[in-house]
Amino acid sequence: MTPLAEKLVHRIENFGPITIADYMAACLGDPEFGYYTTREPFGSAGDFVTAPEVSQMFGELIGLWAVETWRRMGSPAAFVLAEIGPGRGTLMADALRAAKIAPDFEKAATIVLVETSARLRAIQAETLAGHAIDWIEHIDALPEGPAIVVANELFDALPVRQFLRTADGWAERMVGVSDGRLAFGLRANAHFDGADDRAPEGSLVETATISAAIMATLAARLQRSGGAFLAIDYGHAESGYGDTLQALRSHAFDDPLAHPGEADLTVHVDFAALSRTAEANGARASTIWTQGDFLLALGLLERAGRLGAGKDAATQDAIRAAVERLAGPDAMGSLFKVLCVTGGNLVAPPFG
């Protein structure tokens, strides 16, 4: 049993079962034993590899997207360039390098990283040495003014609650203790916004209230001050039923209750729900794209060709493998989706 498992068992035995959302929050953010507060999750030595770690091309294309979006905003002399959940800072570093094609872009930008982990902030500072960076813990603290905001693999790590339709109505899925170990259970007579009593027995709904709150805040801000928010994540383009909670440990799937604090916990992002939330708060939501289509439309193949020109065969093979991993239908290309939310009449590339 992990140290966090022992802590949670003690908590549950004294205060009762906890929701899936509370369990996820503890597993990922507990100050003593939380996954993101104590471990290095990224890269081959960690538990998973994100797109920016696959290839510099990913971040570079995001940088070019940001420059073109800024131009479509009228090239404001001052704006906020922010990333939420920036990991090791790799995406932002690659994006800023590509953005040098427009020297006035970084001069105009106030670069902000939304990060709660002191350990990751230190790593980001090393990665982005030479750039003026501001750190904040919550999006509410973003400076005012037009903004370009990016979030890669943010929403999949935010807590959700789960509700199961039973013969007696809706019940909430909980984490309790059985024989001294963590175990799933149900709390009857549960109520939640959007509950559909016509749902067939056995249907499971995930509600992502924190994700919705973040999207609502950003959408209202973009509508008020202008700009764009780009969200890239593992998820689905249409809302539906199903348990998507999963754990990843050493690049392999794990039982979500087996190693709390030592495994990454994620859920599939409901992009349709995020889109509805954005529009309900006055912003414009783009069509939901696959990551593959998005990167290809931004020029992934052309960038790969330039990057590999004149290089040895091994380097060119590595670049081709990275392209396939980022954009291939059997890799990240179809599994990951892209949504762009904008304020006013702004249409960001390549959505129109």
C-alpha cells in the first residue's frame, strides 16, 4: 500500500467515503504524496510522454499558430501569452523559438504560466531561461487585456464525479474501504445538474465541474477582452455515457485504486461539453478537430521536411516516427482532439 493509500484509508475510515473527484484531487495534488507534487511524470523515465516531448515540431507549430492568431487580433502592442499546466515548459520554449519569425510578438507578450507545483516551476524556469516569465496559480490571476491561452493535456487531469443509473435511480460512485483497502462503492439517491432520468440502467455519467468552470471563466474573459484559447487533449467530440477513469504507471495501464500518488489518473475530455460551456458564456467555439488534422493543417509535413533536410537516415527516420506518433490515426492523431475558443469575431487558424 502506498503512503497516500494509507492516508486515504485513514481519512475514509474516520470521515466516510469520498467522491471520485476528491480521490483524483488527492492522488494528483496531495501536498505530501500527490503524483504531480512529488514525482517526475514526463518522458521515457516517467509514466507518460506528452506531444511536446515527442518532437519539437509540436510546440513550434503552436508557436506559429499563436503568431498568426496575434496578427488576426490586430497585432496588439500588449497582450497576454499564457499556458495552463505547462509541464516542464517544453511547449512554451519551442513555441517562443518558432515565434521569432515575428520579433514584435514576444516584445508585446506578457508570458504567464499557470502552475501550482513549486517543483515544476523550478524546472520551467530552467527550460525558459532567457525569457521573462510570470507564474500564477489560478487563471483568475491572469493579467487583463487580450490574451492567447494554450492548454495541452490539462482537462484530462482535472477531477470528475461519476454517477451510475441504477434500478432505484441515480447513485454516485464513491471510493470507500473494504477489508482495509480502497474499494469502489455507490451512494444512493444522488442528484446532479443535467441528470437524465430516461437514461437506461447501467449508464454512467461523468460530470467535470472544474473543467466547466475554467472554460466558463476563459470564455467570458475572451469575450470581454479578446483573444483565443486553444485546448488540446485526449477525449471525445460527442458527449456520451461511460467510465473513462484510468491510471497510467511506467507507460502501462494500472488499476486506478492500486497505487494512489504513484500513478497518473486521467479521464477522457468531453469536448462537446466544453464547447457548449464556451458558447453559453458568450465566446465562439470552433469545430472540434482531431490533433492529426490540426497539425497537418498547420504544416506538420512541411516542417518535418525542413527539419530533416540534409540529415542522416537515422535522424530522418526519427522525424518520420514523430510525425506518425503526433498525427497518425492509430496514435495521437485521432485520440487527441483540438478546440479553439475565441472572443468577438476572431477566427483563429486553421479553423477559418
